[in-house]
Amino acid sequence: MLLLWTRPDTYAELQDIPPPTVKIEQVVEKDIQPVTRVTGKLQPSRTAKIQFQVSGQITQRYVEAGQHVEAGEVLLSIEQGDYQDAVEESRALLKNERDAIARDSRLLELRVQERQLQQQEVERLKKLGKDSLASTSLYEQALQELYRQQAEEARLKHSVDSARSRLMIEQARLNKAERSLERTELSAAFSGTVNTIMVDVGDYVSPGQAALELVQVQTLDLTLEITGSVASKLGLGQIIKVDTRQGERDGEVIALSVDPDPLTNTHSLKIRVPSDDLYAGELSVAYLPGERYQNAQVVPLSAVLYEDGQTFVFELDADHLVRKPVSLIERYKDLHIIEGVETGAKIVSRDVSSLADGQVVNVH
């Protein structure tokens, strides 16, 4: 009880919080060109799934996967018997048509001569009939024969006149049959390497069925998906630095989509590089240059405060801070290109989220 009675009174002693210590950097101007680093896979510059245009059973397989072939080299073939017969049939029909046209042309010449003689006979009998030297029946018979010859002449003339069209039809049939025969052999569309063969001897193939994949790997394409801001700074034919396992080399922009993908909102970019000691499927990095800025104001990324959709920096004025709104132009590595402060201004370079406008600070 004595201890409780004699204990000292307790009370809280308020102490001033010392000003925070901040690190300061100056806003500087630099000539800068942001570069975007994008990773992608190298792919063959040309790929084709070659397919038969006619149906049949595979009889020969001349190549294997990994084999290099030249343009026009035969890769696969199917049974040709039916197609050869179709060609022979078309050739025979074309010959028959030409012979028939020659025959009709000769018959037409003879029929014209015969009709002219008959017409003269009709004129002679007509004159004799007026003088009562010939009967009316002979005249009518001669006239009927003239009409018959005229009809036959008209038929032959139509046959000869339409000969060109008939020959074109038969020639087209022969051409089609010959093309079908040629298509029984599947040839390389370009010089390249056989990547995959989907059929084997004995398999039956249909038109449009992929039989073989051919790739060209003398050059490789690096296909990337990039944002619109990056795409807007690039153009066809532009030289791009590409980093591969064999070192850095120059690539050329050969394709750049204008309309972005509706799902990813990205643009497709294709860069072609030499394939020296490289292989398809290898990861490589492209360095895509952006807009070049001269005398741009730059600050560290950690110096920017994001608040309510706006951006600020804290400028040091004597011993207290002034929060100033800034516009972010572009980010590059660990720097922000900004507008809104003067070059040489002293700003807080990090830990800005805990600071306030007008706050007194100590400088590190």
C-alpha cells in the first residue's frame, strides 16, 4: 500500500518528429532514343504445305524429311494409268474432229459446185417450160433437188464455220487431261528442305489433302507482336538489330501489319535475318528503336508519384517540398522522359509515396 501511495504520477511527453531525409537529383537534359526489347522465335522464311490436285494411290516416294530439294524436283507420285488413258482418249477425239472438219470442208466445196450446176439446170428448164418445150413436172423436180442441195450446203457451211469452236473444246479437254497427268507427280514449288511427309506409298490421297511440308531456311523470320506506339516508329525495309545465340546481326523489316489484332490490340511484325548457324525455333531478341528525342528532360522512374490518374514530382524549394504535376512522354529503361519542370530543378529521386506538398525535409 505504501508503494502504491508513493508512486510518481505518469504523463505523456510529446516529441517533435524529425523531418524525413530524402535523396535529391537534378532534372537533366539528354539526347535519347528509347529502344524496345522484344523476344520472339525464329521461323522459316517460307513454308508451304504441298498437296495433290488429283486423287489416286501413292506409288513413289522420292524424298525424306530433312532432304534439300530444288524447285521443280519430283517429291511424290500417284498411279498414272487412268490419267494417261484420258490423255490418249482426248488426243484421239481431237484428231477425229480435225479429220471431220477437213472432210466437211471438202464436201462443202463439192456441194457448192453441184448446187451451182443444179441452179443453172433449174434456170434452163424454167425457160424451156415457157416455150412449152419441157413439162412442168421436170422443172419442179429440178427445183426440189436445188432446195435439197441448198439445205445440205447450209448444213456443211455451219459445220465448217463452227469448226473453230469445236476444235477449241476438244483442245481444252486434251489440255485438262494433260494437266491432270502432270499433277500425278508432286513437285517442289521452290528450293528448300523437306520438313514433314504426311503420306507413304500405298496411301490414297484426295485433292486438297496436304502431303508434304516444304520450308526454306536460307533466311529466317523473327515474328513479333508489338504495341501500336512501337509499330508507329517502324517501316518496311528498316534495319533492326537482332540478338541471337550467335551474336548480334542486322535484320530487315519485311512485314508490318497496319490494323492491330482485335483481341490482343497488337501489331504483327516480321524481321528477316540470315540463317548462318541459326535454326528455326530459336529464341532471339529484337531491339526496336523508338522516336529520337533531343534535349529531353529525364528523371528516374522512382521520382514519379502516381495519384488519382495524375503524375507528380516533388521539387525541393529551400528546405521544403513543392508537388508539381508533370506529363510523362515516354519511358526508357529506368528513366522517364517528362515535361512540366525546369532543367536543373532539384527533385526527390525515390520514396515519394510517403511525402506531402509543403513538407520540410532533410537532404541526403
